[in-house]
Amino acid sequence: MKIDNKLSSYIHDFLQEYLPLQKGFSRHTVLSYRDTIKLFLTFSADRQKKSVTNLTVADLGAAMVVDFLDHLEKKRENSRQTRNIRLACLHSLFRYLARHDPLIFDHCQRVLAVPFKRAQSSAVEYLERDEIKAIFQAVDRSTLDGCRYYTLFHFMYNTGARVAEVIDLPARALQLERPFQVRILGKGAKERLCPLWPDTAKLLRALLKQRGLDTQAADPVFINHRGQPLTRHGIRYLLNKYVLLASKDCPTLRGKHIHPHSIRHTTAMHLLQSGVDINTIRAWLGHTNLETTNRYAEINLEMKREVLNNYLPIPNPAKRPWKQNPDLLQWLESL
């Protein structure tokens, strides 16, 4: 089958028009799709021994997709979850291609038939109260950078905001007069109001004053030491830095794999442990589906420990009296 080389224009329209304008995806989501496509094109060009600009849709078949997914797991050592995320992006791209060019419908269908791999659900990593306290105490608040990063972590713990929500947060989203609150723009362009603790509001007021901003400004609240907006990698670097410092006084941190999303998990767990109902936590975190929030109830170790300490031991079966129930036996025989 001969396929015209329209790949470049297809990908351009997919990323520039379809995802942001028709689907309404956020910039961060579009960038995630872009990264997947970039990896796939680079891999395919290497396999085909040609430049990326000379690739055609015909070069990007189901076999190439399978090889790419194997490459992610074996060479790049990506998890199965990451593999499935990349595949979901490619499925979305090829569904778009199939709708816009009937001549390649069968070709796209074969790619869409590539299955997702069953992935083991990993345990949610969160911080105990003494661990998050140790991280806060590890930040040197005698410097401007230290005050800025302390406020960052305090805000993340208060709100449970996603990293992308923190990065994009403008000063005008803050209400630092009672009732203290912040307007967070989350996934799918959904807004939610999250209450701020008085301590958090005080820290944010000091941060804005230090930067010469008011709550009408469109500037980002959190920036790095160069005055530029923080990035995902920047927040991860800062958290790793202070977790390492805090682990000297809090040894339990050494055995944990902590990343920025762990603070969001920590917020959810501590709200749950404080007696906040699941539906309120769902609204607090901006979850669309209550099932997403329910997983925190399933992994709440503190509550499980209480059950373990208070449960009644099961009597020894050997000492339990047993009586034959002839009616039950007769009923079973009659089935």
C-alpha cells in the first residue's frame, strides 16, 4: 500500500489544533503527547536508518510500535505504567490519523490493536507527620531562597496541589484576607477553591511582599533563585535536596522514594486520618472520580494499625465446639 507522506502536517495539526483547541487539553498534557511522539519518531528513524523528516505513516506500523514499547521497558527501564501512558498517546494519534485519511484506516487499526500491558498497582508513597515536619525543619529560613522554598512546600502540603497547578499558580488566584483560600485551575480546566491555613496565608503574604506583588498580579507565585518560573524538575530537585537533609534526623525517610506528588498523597492521608470525609477530600484534591480518592482509605496504615491493636483474636479452631447440622447436610445433598 502506498501512503503519501503527510506525516509532518498530520502531527502538526494533531498537536497544534486537535489537542488544545478541539479537545481542550492543557499545555502540560499537549507537551506530554509531544514528548511521546518525539521519542517514537526518533526511535523509528533509527530503526529505519533514515532521518525523521523522511519518515512516512507507512514506516510507523504496529510492529514498530511494539518494538518501541519494548525499547521503553528494556533500554530506558520505564515502568509498565509509563509504557501504557506512551501507548495511550500513540493510540490517540493514530485514531486522529484514521479519521482524517480513510486510505490509512486499516494501517491505523492494526496500531490501535496493540494492547496495553497489565501493570501491577504500586503502593502509594506518602509521608508520616514527623517526616513532613522534618522536611520543613530542614529548610534554612534565614535566607530569601529558604523562605521561598519553605512557603512552596507549606503550600503544597496545605492544598495537595499537583505540580503543574503549583507551577502555573498566579498571584491573583490567592485570597489572603479571611476567608483565606486559593483558586486552583486543575485538570480539564476545572477550577476548585481550596482553603488556606492562617500560617500558609501569612507565609504567602510575606512572599508576595518580598517580590513586590499584590493579589491582582498575573505573575507566578513561585519562582526559582534566578527569578524564573519553577519547573517540574526544579521542584523535584528541591524536594530531593531537603529530604536528604531531613533524613539525617529522620531515618525513616531513607527508605522511601519521595517525589513531588508524594506531598499530594500526604495531604490526602493526613486529611483522612484527621476524620475528614472522603467526598470532602475528593473536592479538596480536585478528583473527578470518587474511586480515585477511595484508594487512600485502602492504604491508610495508621487506621490499619488501630484495627490490628484492637481486634479480637480468633478463637483456636481446635477448641471451638462444633455441632452437626443434619438439615444443612440433607439440603446440600439434595442440590
